[in-house]
Amino acid sequence: MDPIKEKTELKIEGMHCVSCEGTIGQALTKVPGVLEAKVSFVGGEATVICEPGKVNHKALINAVGAAGYKAHIIAGADDEEIAKGERFDYSLQLVTVIITAILTLPLLSQMFLDIFDIKIFVPLWGQFVLGTLVQFGAGWRFYMGSYYALKTFTGNMDLLIGLGTSAAWIYSTAVYLFKLPHPVYFESSASIITLVLLGRLLESRTKTKASAAIKTLFKLQPKMALKAVDGTWIETPVEELRIGDIFKVKPGEKVPIDGVVTKGSSHLDESMLTGESAPVKKEVGDKIYAATQNQYGVLIGEATALGSETTLASIIHLVKEAQASRAPIQRLADKIAGMFVPIVLGISLLTLLLWWSISHDFTHALINMVAVLVIACPCALGMATPTVIMVATGLGARLGILIKNAEAIQQAQKLTRLAVDKTGTLTEGKPKITAIHPFEKMSSDDILQITASLEEHSEHPIAKAVVDAYKGELLELELFEAKPGQGVMGKFHGQFYFAGSLNWMEEKGIRIDQKKMESIERGGETLLALSDGKSILGVIGVSDTLRPHSKRAVTLLQNMGVEVVMLTGDHKKTAQAIGEEVGITHIEAQILPSDKATTVKKLKSFNQFVGMVGDGVNDAPALAAADVSFAMRTGTDIAIEAADITLMKSDLLSIPTAIELSKKTFQKIKQNLFFAFIYNMIGIPLAAIGWLNPIIAGAAMAASSLCVVTNALLLNSWKPKK
């Protein structure tokens, strides 16, 4: 987010339709200083972007209240209090449905039992009393919702249900009061309200299941920690810990906060963060993360991150951001949903007028109009995509795949090419020296000493490997200069030395013995050359271990129709040797870090849909240039920020899983949208031509949203291929 903007998250109570998003969004954006408001009906939350210092929390809460809903600030809220509030709301809904059903049952019983020649007669005054109690006792929420919708010039389900049931109740009341010779429809208005409330009750339960991933992540955070205070261990609330505090984790306990191990060794279960079930060994100097489970030994750690800065908090933030985002496919549905209520009102009025003019039977025309109002369901259309996105992002988090936005889910299934940075992606990113080839009568030790002295000032992984390998005294530099992606140069005792790639040496016009180099290059090592500016003094061979599942991941991707392209700064022959090992034939070698983005753009030619996987600072431009980008958790913050998807396992096998998840998610979205469109396209005309009783229409409407949410939840049963 832009650092000059403030973000506030609100928990919203009282939303019962996708149209509520628009009502609340409009109310919030009218608050002076609010730049943007994103409301999620499925998540029950709103994210408000404001000018810093211009908006206070009370103004936002009041704006939501004026629109007919309740809100409170999420930051600092008690999770247990929120949960209690949700349980109370559900209990209240349940009691309301039960009472409403009891009042409606006598009205319905005389209609259904008549089929079996069982006569139960409820007097007209009894029908009026029961119908009125349901209409205004349970149905008041539809009137309130209609009022706020009209107040903000928006349409919602409350308006449709309120108009439909009111028309049936007013007509029936007129027949009763004026003793007109026409049938009454108190059972229709009461049944519709009961069915809609029952549908919302079931829908709220299934929505809770859809958002279960976030709640599960919240519950992982321990409340207490054993903190070292004056030589003793004191149980302390986690929120009171500070950076640098020393804490203890006993066997079977959860790590309370992100930190680094200062004493002890053990194995931690990190599956809740990475999706990887195998325990991870932790020793002195290793990072440990909040909510991971200690298994065997005792660990002493030093706190390095607090609150929202912990890895767990970052995961929760990313998942919530993704769940609140809109997929491109949703835009059409949103546009239609926005126009839906006015169109339905027009169709219902037209239905009334046409039937009245054709049949001259106002009662029949009115009932058909009510059926049109009741069966129309913008909620199914509006919820078709968000519910699937919510389930998919939660499922991805459990599998160690953090998806930053809904667009990434939709786009990943289109991939035709995947550019993979070699170092730290295909390989472990921990290179080691495997050979030293001295030329010009220099010893291996001389080559290593001079190269290590130069590379000491570089941050490149290969430089670190060289420095770690040399155990002697380094030479003192008189001058140093780094050439990103090429090498380094320095001056010792008046003599310039250069350490870098063979390609850089060629560019500088330095003599290279090609026969010697050919035999060395066949080994597949990354070569680091040392020169005095005239000739090559020696070459250091560096190898980086391939990640365990790199070859398997490449095979799976190719079987899925995705061409894997390796990007590397290595010489062509070295790159080809590594490519052969993992099964990659398309290799872009001798690429400078600054050229990676250009290479990705080139790969996008001929309508190719290109992904990029990287982990370093210099990968960020290429990640941004790709259609879909992936970053390793072990990578830099810049790479992770630039990527659409973060792989918590730091394992390329997560990419085929992410693509599979994307395909399954998109499939579910299309199923939901198809159902929502077909439901309304068939249901509304059937109601308009008089083929649907209002009670059946109400039941169908209540079931439609439930079907969409239930279909989304079925995604949870999907398992990635092994």
C-alpha cells in the first residue's frame, strides 16, 4: 500500500445480501478523507483506504450505522468477543426462524393437508393475525433494508422481498377487512419470509465454513510465552514481548513469536505455515516462526518480529487481501448485479400490467408479480465468484501457497511458459566451491586468497561461498568496484585484479585459453574467473545443489503443457549441463540481472502466457513483467512483494499444485456463474408467465445462494496430485 495512505479494517454486522456491499461502500466513500472502500459480503468485512490523519474511526462506524449496519474496528479487537458476537447473531437468527416457522405452519398446513383430504380450517381472522405477526415481526428487517437501500439510491434483496410480501399481505388484508369475495394469500407472504430467513441462516453457516481458513490461522497464535526476566522464566502475554526478549519453548509447545534460536536444538512442525508435514530441524542461528509446534528438545530464542510483522500475521494479511480482491471474471457479474434490482422491478411491474390487461384478473396478476419479485436473486450472481475465491485462498494457504490477489488465481491456469531463475530456485541457493583450476603458475591457495579478498565486499551467493571457503588472512584492498551481474575488481599493492564471469572477461578483451576452458565447462559448474587484466590466472568451479524436487516439478509442468525456461548468468555449456540434469531444453544463458525483465517480455511474444519464478532483489523487475509471478519464501522481501504468489515450501513442486488449484478454482467459478445466470434466466420468465407459485419461488430463491456457497465449499475436498 502507498505509504502516504492509511488503511482501516472494519467488521460489518447485518449484511445479508451482496447488494449490501454497494450500500456500505457508498456510505463509506462519502466520508471526507476516504479514498476507497472495499466491502466483502462473504468475508463480512470492509477495508477503507483514507488520507492520513483525515478520518477518525468513529466517523467510519457512524457512516456504516447510518446505512443500517453495525461496524467495529478489527485492529485491537478481541477475537473471542467477535466470535461470541457471531455466535449470538446465529442463535438469534435460529430462534427467529423457529418462531416464524411455528407461526407459518398453520397457514401452510391447511393448503398441503387438503391434498390428502384432511380438512384443517384456520379462520380468516387467525390467518390475518398469523400473517401480520410474520410480516412485521420477522419481516421488519426487509423494511429496514429497503429503507436504507432507497435512502442510498441502491437496490437490494430486501427491497424485492419487502415489495413482494407486502403486496401479498396488503391485498390479503384488504380482502379480509372489506370482506371481498377473493382468496387471501397470507400463507404466501409468511412462507416467503420464513424460507428466506431459513436460507439466510443456512447461508451464514456455510459462509462461516468458507472463511474457516482465516479463523484457523488466527487460532494458531499462542496467547502466552515464557520470557526470561532476571534469570527466571515468567509466563507473559505475547503482546507484551519486545524485540530482543529471550523466550523458551518447551517440547509440545508452540513458538510464541518469530525469533532466532540462541540455545538448544529440536524439530519443529511448520506444516501450518508451509503445508509440509515433515518436521524441520532447528539449531542455534536458525529462524523460528510463531505458531509452529516444538516437538522434542527445549529451544531458547530471541524475539525478532512482533505483532503484524510476524510470518503468521503476514500470511493472514495476504490471505485476507486475496479474499477481498476481485477476479477479472467477476466484473461482468458485478455490473449485471448492479443493474439487477431495477430490471426485476421493471419486469414485475410489466408482469402485473400484462396479466391484468389480458386476464382481467387482478389477483392472478398480483400473484405472478409477487413470484417474479421473490424468485429473482442477485445474491447468487454476486456470490458466485467471491465464495470460490475465499475457499481457494484458504486452501492455498493450507498447502503452503500464498495467493496475493484473485487475479493471480484466474491467470495461473493460463500459463504456457514458466521462466525459472536458476540460483535459489532450481537450486538451493547455497553454492560451494568444488574445484580450483590455477593457471599461469599460480597456486590454488593464491587464487582463492585473491578472489576471496575481492569477493569479501560482494553480496552475491557465489562470493559468500568463496569467502567461506578461504580460512586464511585476506589481502587489504586499495580500491574496489562491483559490476552487477558481471563481477568485481580491486587493487592490491598497485596491481588490479578482476573476478567474475568468463563473459565479462571476454568483453574486457582478456585472453582466454579456450581448450582449457572447454574441458572445465563440461562439468556443469558455475565458473568464476580471476584475471590480472591481461590473462586468466585461474578459475574457481562452484556448484549449487539442485533442490530435491526440481526435476520432478519440471516434468510435471511439461506434462501440463507448460514450457519451462531456465534463466541464468552462467556460460552456455555450464547452463546446458544443468538443464540436461533437470530436463530443461530451453535455456537463456549469460543473462545479466538487468536483462531478466527484457527476456521475460521476449518470452511473452506470439501470445504466450508467461510466469516467472525468482527469489532475489534482481528478480523483482522480471517478476513484475510476467503475467503471473512466483517467489520463494526464502527469497528477499522485494521479490516476495513483487510476486503474485509466494511458495512457503520453497519447493518448485508447489507451482504445478498452484496451477492445478487455479484450474479447479476457475472451474468452480464458471459453474457458479453458469448456475446463477441460468437460475435467473429460467426462473424469472417462469414466474412471469404464471408457472411458479410465490412459495415455490421463495424456496428456490433461498436455495439458489445456498447452492452457490455449497458448490464453492466442495473445492475443499480437492487434493493435489502427488
